[in-house]
Amino acid sequence: MLATTNMLNATFARRFAELDSSFGRLPYQSHSGSSRRYVPDGQWHQWATSAQNIIRAVFGESSPHYTNFLTLYKNCGGADHDVAALKAVFMSAKEDFEGGYVFDVDLRISGEVFGDFVTLARKSLAEGHKDVAAVLACAALEDALKRFAAANGLTVSDKTMQEVVNALKSSGLVAGAQKTLLDAMPRIRNFAMHADWPKLSEPDVNSVIGFVEQFLLSKFSGG
């Protein structure tokens, strides 16, 4: 999982650098009989679309970087000051990324990977492979809980799942119905990871899968 995150972060960094460089090659032109400059539609659209894509991928659709860029993009007519405003927001995103001020990119990337585990777990359960589904779902849940806790400043790398749950609850990072449901998860996880299959029921596995899905949506979506 960490290798996946590192690889994607390296890809993001390379793409930011490429777009920073390509902006300098935009062909500014002047209106006839005027000192006002503009960039032809196809040229600035191409650059801005790629910039919008990387900002959304790194920061999410609800971030100020993305929403500000999208507003400027919709109102851009190609005039030099409009294009410069797009570049300014892009550079703000690039600098925040390079400075390490992106606080949820790891969570969102991890959430996508965990989502694949949950999909496999649900498929396995539907095909009658309860035990396989339990292992997949519980592994995704335990790793997701630890990553969420670590992202919020808790030291949990060597903790048991029960200790992680207790840390999340005492820190107020989970509450309400989610907190109540989470109390049952360590017991099910222990049955699955210790191959105590007779103590695991299909409803138990379904409850883990459902909990992980909701946990990912609420804590890892970033959008």
C-alpha cells in the first residue's frame, strides 16, 4: 500500500513539473490594433484541462484549489489576465503539494485500494466463500482504521485492532452509530484472522463489509 502511494505521489510531482514547464510555451497573440494579448482557445484549453485534472486528483473536488480553478476556467476567455489567474491557482496547488501540505491524498489513494478489497469480499461472499470474504474485509478494515488514525496524529502502527479502536473512540474520531458498530469489529476480526471459522456467520461478514464501505465513504473519499 505504501509503495502504491509513493508511486502515485511521484507521478503527481512529475505531472505538476511538466505542466509548469508547458505553460511557458503557450503562444500569446495580440489583438489587431490593440496591446491586449490572448492565448488561442485550443492552446489554453489543453493546458487548463490537464491542470484541472491533476488538481482534482491530488486535492479532491471539494478543495479550494479545485473549486477556484474550476470557477476561473469557466469564466476564462483566453485573455492574458484570465490565463494568468489559472496559472496562479495551479502554482498554489503545486507549491502546497511539494511542501507536503496535502493532508488527505494518502487517505484517498488508500481508500481506492481498500475499495477493491471490499468489492472482492462482497463477490466472495455472494459466491459462498464466507471465510475468504471475512479475511479480505477484516484486513481492509484493520488497515483502514490504522491509516485513518495515523493520518490524525495517533501512533498505532504496533497496536492491536482493539487498541486502535479504543484510540479512535477516545480521540473523538469516530462517533454516533459508527462508534457503536465499530465496537463489534475486533471480535469478528479475531475470528477471521485466527481461522476460527465456526464462530463466523454470514451476517458477521456482511456487517464488516458494510461498515468498511461506509467508513471509506465518510473518511477516505476526500471529495
